[in-house]
Amino acid sequence: MRTRDILHETWSALDANRGRSALTVLGIVIGIAAVIAMTSLIGGVRQSLMGELGLDQARLIYIWIWGERPMTFDDIERIERNVPGYDFVTGTTWANAQVSSDTKQVDGQIQGVKGVYFQAMGTRFAQGRGFTDAEEASGALMAVMDQGSVRTLFGSSDEQVVGRTIKVGNDQYTIVGVTESQNMGRGGDYVQLYLPFTTVTNRITGWEYIDQCFGFASEDTDIDQLVERTKNYVMSYYGYTEDGDNGGVEIQSMKAQIEMVNSTMASFSLLMSAIAGISLLVGGIGIMNMMLTNVTERIREIGLRKALGARASDITKQFLVESIFLCLAGGIIGIVVGYLSALLLSGVAGSLMEVEGLRPVIDVQTVLLATGICVGIGILFGYGPARRAAKLDPVESLHYQ
């Protein structure tokens, strides 16, 4: 039989039993939809997290030191000089203050940073820019905020605010930039601002202590070895011991955190794929059951075809193509339903996590994998009924009632 004839016969056979065909592929639709929905949603969350982190965050190393003596920038400069492998080491300080615009006053968390902070974090600006090291050193009254804070203070995250002023404590600050970050997990009337470190220490806190220190590793540096060298130097410099009686040191690399996120996402994807696999198995059994029913109902047709010269391979191909066609139809519907479900779920997840712009990410590999699974199920569960049809005796089939 020619391919065109096989496809025509396949369509005619399935079209004659539309309701049964639709119910049969339901398990395939559910299984594929679950796989597509979960993998694309997880991909969207991962892309959002990686977007928040920036492109070079695997080179970022966080250093926490606690004990009787607080950390200063003199200590940071010593780390940078004595531990090879860093492009730079810097730090931030935190404070709380009242922040107000022309129409609204809210609580604010202030982060005092050096100009290099935005480079280290891979910050993307929706408006304006960050401040330079020279502006930071001069104690400039400048502020950078994220889009979520703009929405809180001015009513819309798209409001053009660069050049406008806000009041922090008793001082007026000029907004010079707005970052794309949405500050996940923040709720209520609350904002976060980035101010020059020197400005924060001179006008808000009154001290120059470092609350958080981090270094940016040079390109091609072994991150794990750099973490170990940094820990050894800091513990020696401060006179700390492993038992932590007089203080302690904790050092984490974003490379390890990124790997952990990827591992967690992969584990969750595997779990959801296993659950979806059960639905695909049930769908495959449904396909086999339908094909066996089709063979039984069409025994006289099979006998007539054989009597007219159809070979066993022709009969096998016809029923196998019907099985594969059913699975592919279920797969296509499942991909569409899965992506639409992921769009709906991403909206819910974005609201719960307070992340704007969370979108599912569906890649070509996932679609190809889903298509391959459908073809595989069609062959696996359709081959048995197809071979049974091919082995029927034409004489007995023609006498079948």
C-alpha cells in the first residue's frame, strides 16, 4: 500500500469513531500537558531567578564575619590584597528609614553600596543608571530604586522618575536610576533603596561598619579554591578558630547556590515527569484497548483486504499508523493545553511570589521529547494489535460474524 492510501484509510477509520478516539487519547493529553506545563513553568521560574541574579553571578562570593570586632573597608582591602583571584572585594551596609514622595510616606530599607556594586550584581536598569565610585566617595544625595519600589511610591512601576526627588529621613535625594528587579517576596507599603555607602554612614547610621561583604572572582578562577583561600585568610586575620568560640566566618559562592537551584529544579521536573508518566502509561493501555477493539470490529474488512492481495505487512502498517496517529494527536493537543495551563499557573505563581513578568519557557527539546514519547507509545502499544490483525486467516475472517 502506498503511504497516501494508508493515511487515507487511517483517517477514515478514526473519523468513523470520533467519540471513542477522543476519549482514548485523553490519557495521552493529560500526561503530555502535565509534562509541558510543569517543565515550562519551572523553566520560567528558573529564568526569572537567573535574571534576578545576573549573568556573572557564578563569580560572586559572599563573606559573612561575626564576632566582637565588626568588619570595615580596611579589612576588605586587606582581603583583596592578600587573597589572589579577585577582581575586587566590596561591601554593603543596611539601615531603615522613612521614605516619602510628594504623595506617600512608607517604611524603607536602605542599602548603602559602592558604585561597583551594580557591576558585580549584573544589575539591569529600566531607567537611568547607577552612581559612580566618585559620586559615592563624595557622599552624593543620590538614590537608585527597583520597579517595585517605584510602584509603591508613585503608583506605577512604569512611572518615569529619574530626576525626581524623594525624602529619606530629613534629606532630599535625587533618583538617578531604576533597576528591573521586582524584589520578590516583598509586600505591603515598603520600599528598598540603594544609596551611596558614604552617604548612608554619614547621614543615616553614623558608623562605617560592613554588614555584608562580597568579592567578585577573576575570570577563569577556580571558585572552590578561592573560597577555601578566603576562609583560611580571614580566620587567620581575625584569629578565629574552627570551634567558633570567639567568632566565625561563613563563605558561600553563588556558583554553589546556582547549582543548588538547578539541581532542585531538575529534581522537581523529574518528579513531575514520573507522575505524568503514569498518565501516559494509562493512556497507552487505552490506545491498546481501542486498537484491539478495532481489530475485532474489522475482522471481515481485514479478511477482504487479504483476499484482494494485501500483505501482512500492509495490515500491520495500517493499524500501527492508526495507533501512532492517535498518540500524536493526543500529544499535539497536550502540548497546547500544557502551555496554556503553564500561562495560567505562571500568573498565579507570579502573584504569590510577587514577581511581575513571570512567563513559562517551553523549549524545542521538550516539544521534540514529547513528540518522541507519543510516537514511542503508539508503536509500543499499537504493535501487538497490529500484528494480531496481520496474522488473521483471510478465510476465517470472511466468515466471521
